[in-house]
Amino acid sequence: MANSETQLLASKEQTYRRNFTYFLIDSILFTVGMGILGATTVIPDFVRRLTDSEILIGLAGNIFTIGYTLPQLFIARHIVRYARKKWWFVGPNIPMRFVMLIFAAIIVWLGPARSGLILLAFFLCYTLFAFGDGLVGVPWTDLVGSSLDNRWRARMFGLSAAISGVIMLLIAPLIGNILGDDGLGFPNNYAILFGIAGVTFAASILPGLFIHELPGGKAVEKRPTMAEFLPQLGELLRDDMPFRAYIVARMFTNLFMMAAPFYIGFATVDLGLSSEVVVPVLLAMQTAGSVIGALIYSWLGARNNALYIHVSLASSALLPICALLAGSVGPWLLYVGFLVSGLAAGANLFMVFLNWLVGYAEPDKLPVYAGLSNTVTAVASFVTPFIAGPIAQNWGYRPLFVLSLLMAFCALYVTLRYFPKVEAAATTVPTQI
């Protein structure tokens, strides 16, 4: 009996190790692609060249979060019928991760004279790309929860961010050259960046094919009707206080990030810096901080994920503080803010929250936990451009940074006050390999 259990544990550990490699490669490729797109750097600067609407600029910086999180509750309701979730992750990835590559070709085809059509194509393609990733979000969460244990999952998140950060540091000068005066000029210079990102997204399809899925939650016999499903969600929110705190903290975090697309505008408009300089420099500073944060998380995340959430939120709050002081102290302080805020980006704050949820939720309930929390917090992401845009348009960037700072402190308070002091050590133990 002891030999049988030992063999099972050894076989399971070998599977975790192999899956770790495939998840790591997938995560690195996807993270590098998203880093090249630069939701707080490249994309806001790209959209600002096409429109002066602060609402649209803010919306551009939040589209991915909205599209990724909004459909997940409806996906969760559907996939609870299935014990195996791998192909619900791999299948939609195959067409959806080519979308940004197609958009790069559309930019070149439309040419510089059709800025309005390029703007429309961007919102359509980027939204489709985000919703496509949202379709696979819940099955991916279930897959990473069942097929990696807590140790390997934290290492994967941390190392993925560290390696991705080093890669981004190496290519940041290339991004500066592409956007500089010696490049192809707008919009073809951005088409190159979207094209490079699109190639990495397409390549990230491959490692997912080789992941060996371990059993997770049990499948239900039939998909619940909406009349059955919605009351279950209400009971879940009513009875599970830590989960409620998790959702509230995520919502405050999303509201805190409402200012993210506007730091580039603040640097170029208020501080008078050139976008060809400030975009790659801020991207490099944030990436350097992310490497440090990732290395810390690869060690701390496996021991106390909640503590790293506290550290990330506290470091994130320094960015709006540095931006508020940069006008009188100097733009170098904004660079410092991006460096320190990279600690939160180091393991991707969303992924750090997700890892906490995977360790907290029971395997059978994980798809619903993930889908419900992501869909509810999507509402906060959706409204942020309509809050941040008018503030920036009518009163300037500084009041927006003050509001963002307040939201960061609210998120930090909720996690400190209501998250469990001792984290659940839930590790899925499969009955078969």
C-alpha cells in the first residue's frame, strides 16, 4: 500500500513538473505579447494619435480587462457539465490568438490617411481578442488549478513574469527604435509592434496542446438553468465572506487601474516629454520592476500569496504618488513610480489574485468562483473609462491620480481586514494520472 502511494505521488510530481514547463512557455509567450502591446504605454499612445477623446483613450487601456472578465460567468455555467476542461481552453485559442496579427495587416492595408477606420478596426479587433481570451479564462483557471499544485503554480507565475520581464527589457530598445524618427512612421511603426505581438500570441497555442490534464472538480449531470444558477450565486456571495472580500478587493483594484492609460498622456502633455522616448523608457522601468517582483513572488507566493497581494497593492499606490509629485520634482520621479509599481506587475496582480482564489476555492466550485468574480469585477472595468475620461478631459490628470490612489488604499484595506489570516492549502490530489 505504501509503495502504491509512493508511486502515485512520484507519478503525480512528474506530471506537475512536465505541465509546469508547458504552462511556463505558454505564459511567457502570452505575457511578452501583452507586454509589447503595452496596455499602459503602447496602446494609449497609439490611440492618442488617432483621437483626442480621453474616454476612448481610457477605454482602450481597459478593453482587455473588460473583454477577458465579462463572459466568464456564462462560460462557467456551461463547462460545469464537463470534468475535463483542456479543450475548452485549447480550442478557442487557435483562432483567437491570430486576431492581433490580422489587425497589424489591416493597419498596413488601410494606410496613414484612414485614421478613423484604423481606430474602428483597433477597437473591433482588440475587443474580439479580449473576448476570445475571456472564453478560455475559466477552463484555463480550472486547468491550472487541477494540473499544477500550489508550489508549482506559484513558481510558474513568478518565473513566467521574471523571464518575460527580462525579454521585455532586452526588446525595449527595439520598441524605441521602431517608434523613433528613424522608423517607418505612423501607423506602420505600430503595425510592426502589433505584428510581433501577434506572432507570439500565435506561437503560444502550441504548448497548450501538450498539457496533461489531471482530474479536477466533478462534472454535474446537467447544466443548471438560469433560474437555478442565479440563486446559487446569491447564496455563494451571502455565505462566503472571504470570497465577497476577494470580489470587492478586485473591484477596487480595477478602479485603481483606471488611471493606468493616462500616465503616458500626463508625461507627454503635462511634462512635455516625447512619446518616442517616454514610451520605451516607462515600459523598461516597469519591466525592470516586474522582474524584481516576479523573483520575490516565485519565492513568497508559494508560502503566503495573500502577503504578496498586500505588498503589490502597497507598491502600486506609489505610482500615483510619484506622478503627483513629478510635476514639481521632475519626470525622473515618474520613472521611479513605474519601477516600483512593477512589483505589482511582477507576477501580474490579476494572476496573484487568481492564484489566491485557486488555493481557496474547492475544486468543484472553482469554475463558478472564477467566473462569478471575473464577471462582477468586469463591471468596474467597464465603468472606469467613463469616470477617468471625463475627469482627465475636464479637470486634468492630477485629480484622477488622487482618486486612483484612494482606490488602491481601499483595496489594500479590504485584503488586510477580510482575507483569511492563514491561507487555505488546497492542493488537488488526483485519483488517477
